[in-house]
Amino acid sequence: MSTRIMLHHLILAGFAILVSVTAIANGQHPRIYASAGDREQVKKKISTEAWAANNWQSLQKELEPYVNRHQQDPDWIVSRLAMYWKKGEHYTQGYVRNENFDYGTGNAPVPTVRLPGMRTWNEYINVPLENRTPFNESGDMLAVSKKNPEGEAVLVPYRKSGHLVRLNNTEILSLAEKAAFAYWLTGEEKYAKFSSDITWAWLLGVYYMNPPLDPEKHSGGPGGYLPGGIMGYYDYEVIHDDQAMAVAASYDFLYDYLNKHPHKHLKATGKSVTDLAGTVFKRFIEINMVRGGKSGNWNINGWNLAMRPILVLETNDYYKDGRGQEYYLQYFTTTSTNYHDALPDFIKDYDKVTGLWSESPGYALSTIAMLLDLAIPIYKQGVDVIESNPMLQKAALAIFPWLDARGNTIVFGDGRGGPANYAMFERLLTYYTWKGDNENAAIAASAIRKGLDAGHYDRSTSGWVGLCVNVPTVPQPENREISGIRTAYSVVHRHITMKNGNQIENGLMATLYGGYPKKLHLNPNGLAMQLYGKGWALAPDASGYESYWSDDFSYHQTVTGSNTIVPGYEAGPVTVNAMEPAPAPGNFINEKAISPYASFSDVSAGEKRRVISIIRTSPSTGYYVDVFRSDQDNNDYIFHNLGNTLTLKNESGTHLPLAPASDLGTSYHQGYRYFKNQQKAAYTGDLYATWTITATSPSISMGMWMKGQQHREVYQVEAPYTNLNKNVTPNGVNTPPGITPTIIIRQNGNNAWKAPFVAVFEPYEGAEKSVQKITALASEDRFVGLLVESKPLNQELRGRKEYILQAVDETVYAPATGIRFSGMYGIAAENEQGFQYLYLGKGRLLQKGKYKLETTGAAIAAGLNRKEEGLAYAADGEVEITIPHHSKDPAGKFRKLRLYYLQDGHYIEASGSADASDRTVTGKLPAGYDVLLKVAPAGEKPTVQPGISSR
């Protein structure tokens, strides 16, 4: 077959990039992520780019101890592969029962690769390679508990070994893969010898092993090569059958070396290197093609595992059955089957509005990362899957609303969080650079730059694949900022993300979301919320479960692991009553906002209704408000927060007289059994709680104030650890083997719709707590009013007060002198300098003194803010604004004053009037955002000051 080569010449940061996009020629390797002509480009990156040099040095540092030992002791690494080593028991056929290994038969002439002992996960992780058993005949694995990694190693029986066997092999095969790349790059034979010895042991060990059989079809199918079920070749779930991925890359880089140095047993198989490898890889591919899921993440995971084996195959005409690279690739690029959807069909599963996959974050974000990682090697084979699928770019960019200030993904559903995968933006930048598409390359570069600038991403950790395909230098694009997200709403996920700033030190972030009945990897978590501080999810959703099959799943992945109210609503549709700022119809994130200081979301689900608000009081301070209603007489408000300590105090500042309790009394959910060391106190007054993380310096705290209600008991309990991932909490606090300090506020015989749970939360460091005093204003059944006063920690906080108003009807409320309010949510803020802002999240009236927002039509969102230039307003509909004007003009002249608003570079007079008796000016103003106001006599337009533009 002739070779087609298309060459794209691009200049980037001083590099002349020559990209080979090649339709394969038989025997031409490597070809997945690199080809022969790419070697010098990779070397040039390493010699001139710090990230590439550091990357290469890290890879060498990891490999050298193993590769050097291998020169004198070639059995050391190979003997640690999990194989059927015992003579006479080199099984050629495995049988499974109840999705666990049952028994094996046959005896191959060489050791065969061992099947995992069981499908389900367990709590164990392998000990370091140095401590593993060589030539392990039993399959029993030395391991330590994930819950106590520093503890003593234990010997886990083979049939209870979870994923230890598979992970042992993938770790060793990954070393072989890296060594194969090192050989290709340097030509040093020590790397090839190390990698090929592992590769040969695995290839021959798989060649002689048939796929496992499942006579009772517990996996959903009979196994072998027959269709149906979820079992793979070397895992009980085909989406974990990942060993062939690493070996395909090793084979690709070692191709010439393997042919020059065949294994001594190869002749006995009667096959060439290419034929033997093709036989093994095609088994994995064929099984993958008829197992797993036709759609969803199982489908994409399956393609991800199969693609490298597909791409290292020769052309169709090489094989007697006509099934080569082109044959299998078509089922990904164009042609769906009864068992798996192809790209044109599964791309439809991405939401057209958000770009998100419909599952929980771990799956929603990993699927697009996989697809973009596949797109580059497929493109190198001459097939472009990105050009005709713009959703791939949209889906990649959808990650940013779901990142916190530290670059970790949000946690809900069965995800565990952790850093974002910036490799997908690297792939997009590489693709667009190869294509010469500067506009889209700038978008991808902006995403990478955002990660680099925030310290969320380090290119030197991109591994050998990054060395092969990443562009040498990420450009500094102009006017391609990806930021400013205040609100993001995914209807499919029933999830709202709220932000005010995205800095680690001062950013504020909250999430509010409904539940799902255990599908799409989403959970029945109730109407839940999470709160952030110092870049961490301080009030998190628990995700420390061992596995889907472990008992603790019933705590972590249900209402008991969430910050919500039980009993009642756990899963089902939600109604967004109001949200500001709100994404425009057909958009994922907001484009405009009423106020730089405040935002809120008001959501109903079942018998519950919850309002979450972010209020910023200065560039470095702010807090959250939670108003949670539940239309039932008996309710438990559950709140978890990170911390080494938890203190509960009453209104007088003394500790609550907590007494040990044998249990929680009423148990609303099976997850309650995980709450331990209960203490309780009957208490109906305002509650002050403080969680403090002492594992950091300075300490990080979350202060909570909750308005008192009748018929309450306060429980302090120890909940299970929050997460298994120690990187998502400060210094790993509240991860195994720790606990999570939690409170349960029980309110019985007092309907929580009329007597809601009302709380204020403030995250802060050290002694920098800014909230000084909270007072409940006159409240009625459907109305809540709060006055929050700040300590004078900075100029903005001197005399700082926020009057916070929330209602569920349209009544006009007057909870304090000079305040009138009708709406869902409003704030009036002032400090020692006087008026600061009015914020009407949604409503018809908000007044504080002589400042007023009002509409006679449908409820609107509106705001009035004091700025350096003067007053500015924002509104999503027509609004009537009244402001005081301190003119000493006589009444007759005062009454001629009018409001003017800046538009298109000049001031426009608003219809309205002036009231000389109380010295106020009123005008009707159109919808607009951040629009400057001026007061001047009717017919005398103010002049626009230099440097002031219309908004």
C-alpha cells in the first residue's frame, strides 16, 4: 500500500513544525502519537523548552532505577507481573462466577497473564513494587488500606483482591511504555531491553490465554468472544480492561527492535511479531466491540481503551479476514453498531446549551478529555474528527464553570473531584496549530494560559504523550479571556454554580443542586448546597465511599452525606424560582450581572425551597446566606464542614451544654448509622458554630450563625471522612482515617416552611473574622429579615451593614425603619460613608431611606450601586429609581430636576419628577447594566467626562 503524506508547515515560537499526517503503510511504526520524522522535533522541545526538559528528566528519574537494575537482574521486574506462574497451572482458560474468578484450566508452555480475582473494588492499594512478591504463584497480594496508608501491609487473598492484580500489571506495563518511548527518543538499548522483556512476557502470556467464560452469565453474557454483557478480556468490566493500551504504545515504539530481537518462544507460535501482536490486540478490540454499553460513558471508555490497539494494526489487506486499522476505525468515526455508537451518534449526548455530558462531573469531564486525546492520533492517520464536530471544543470549555479557585472540579454525584485535565486543551491547541486555525488556537491557548497562570496546571507533568504532541510554547493570545463567571446552571444536572471572584485567597463560591434517583452517576442527595472558602470546598458533599458495592455508599452518596434537610425530597425535578445573575436563555453561564456584590438562587424541590446567596462586603471579605424552608413538621438540617475542631455556642457566647446521646432518636435514613459519638442539647436560641482547620497556617475557619426557632435540638456528631482524595482538602484534613465534624439541627412539631432554617456562613483565616453581629429583623411566616454588621477590618467595613430580605409572597414588608420590600430577595447595604447599594434580586420594590427601586409591572432584577464616578444602576426590565439630591435650590427650581442616564456616549433624560419636600429625584429607566446616573435640570443634559463611556 502506498503512503499518503500531507505536510502542514507552521511557525510557532521560533519552531518550524512539520506535522506528518499519514495514511498508514504496513510495517511503518511508530504511528500513534509520533512517527519517525517527529523525533528531532521532540528533541528540540527538550533542549529549548523548560517544561519539556523537566518532563523528560522526570521520566528518566522514574525509569533509571528499574532500567539499570534490569541490566544485571532481568527477572526482577518481569517476575512482579501478575501471571499464572506455577508450573502445570499456566491456565489457558479462566472461568468466572458471580463476577469473581472461579477456576482455571489448561496449561500453556509459558506463564499466562493472571485474571483479576474479583470485579468489585476493595479498600486496599498495592505496596511499592520493591515489596511485591516475585513469581507470585498464589495471586495473594500484599497491600495497605486506603483508609490507613501508613499502616502495616496485609496479605489480601486472590479472590478478595479487588483490582490489585490488574493495577499491578498496568503499573509495570506503564513503565514499559515509558521505556519504549525513551528508546525511540534516545536509541539507548537498555530502555528497549527493559521494555521488550516486559512486553514479550505479556504478549505471549495473553496469546495463550482465552477470554474468560461466564457459564452462568452473571456478567450479562457468556464471555469468550460471544456478544453481550460487560466483561472484558482481562477485567470483569470491559471499561477497565486497560492493559492493551500500554502494550500497544510499547509495541509501536519497539516495533523494529522486537522484530530484530524476537522472543525465543515466538518461533513455537508459528507467527511473526506483527501477526502475534495483531492476534492479541484484535482479541481485545473484538471483545470491546460487543461488550459494555452502546451509549453513555461506557461506550466512550470502551473506545478509549480500544483505540491504541486499533491504530497499531496494519491495513485491512494485511489480514486474511480483512480486518485491519481501517475496518475497526470506521466504527468509531462513522458507523454505529448494535453494541456501540459511533462519534456522529454519541456526540448528540452532549447538551447543546452547556456542552456537558449528562452524567456527574467525573464522567461529564472525563469523556471529552478522552475524545480529544483520541482525536490527535486519529488525525495523524489521516482522519479529522474535530473539524466536523464543534461540540468537542464546546464540551472542553464547559469545564471552567465547574472548577473552583484551586482548579479542582466540583463534587456531586459519585465523583471525587480533583484537578482539571488540561490535556484536552493541549490537544485542541495542537490540532488547531496543525490546521493553521489561529482563531480557535487562541481559544485553546487561553484555556491553557488560565490553568498555567493560576497554578492549576504544569506542562512538565504531561508525560511522554505531551512531549510528542504538545506545541513547544503556548501563545499569549489577545482578548481571549475566559473568566467572569458568576452563575452557571445546568438544567440536566439540576445544578447551579455561584461565584464571586475566583482567587484562592478571596474568592467566594457556592453550589445548589437537586437530586437524581441513582442514575447517570448522580445521587439522591436532596436539595443540597456546598460552600467554599480559601479555594476549598469547606462545606462539602461527602465522597469518601470505598466503592459502589461498599456499605458506606449508603452514607456518602445519599442525603446523609449532603448538606440538606431530611426527611422528604431526595430526588426529582427542581424549579428555579429565581436566579441572579442568570444565564440568558440557551446559555450555560451569565453574561451580565446586576451587582458586583451580591447574587442569589432560589430553588424549589418537592416540599422544600432553598435560597442561597453570596454577599461580598469588601475585596477580601464576604459571607453566605442560607434560607431553607421545608413544608413538614419534623425536619433535620444536616451540615458538614471541614475541620479539626467544632465549637457550639449560645447567644451569650458560652458553650452549649452538650450531653452524650446513645443515638439520634429518630433515624430518617439508613445512612444515619454512620453518625457516631452523638452529643445533644435542647436549644431554641440563636446558634453560633465554628469549624476550624488547624492543619494549616494560618488556620481556616467557617463560622455559622443560625436563627433560633422553637422545638429544636442540636446534635454534634462525627460523620465519616469526606473524601479519599487528600488533595481536595487542606493538608488532607477529614480524609481517612479521620472524621468530619457535623451538626444536625432537629426541629420537631414546628413546620419549617413557616419557621425556616436561616443561617449565615463566613469562611475566614486566623482571626480575620469580619462578621461581628447578626440580628433577626421582624420576621413573619413568609418573610425573613436579617441585619448583618461587620468588624472594621478595612475601610469598606467601617460601619458596614447589610439588611437582607427574603420572602415567598408579594406582600410589602417593612421590617425596620426606612425599609420597604416586596420580592423574593433584596439587600440594602451601607457603611460609615452612607449608602452603598440596593440589590433587588427579583421583586417589585426595595427601599432604604430615600433610595428606592420599584416597578409597577412584572417582577424584575435591579440594583443601584455607588461607584467612584457616582451612582450607577442595573435592571433587566424597566425600573423606577428614586435617589436623594442634596441641592439647596428653592422648591420651584428643585422640582425641575430630572434623572439622566448614560447611553451611547451621551446622557438621556428619563421621564420622572422631583419631590422638593423630601429632596428626591425619580426617573423611569430602561433595562441596562452598569449605567451611570446624573441629576440635572430638565432639558440641560450633563456633559460626559473624559474617560467615561456608556455601558
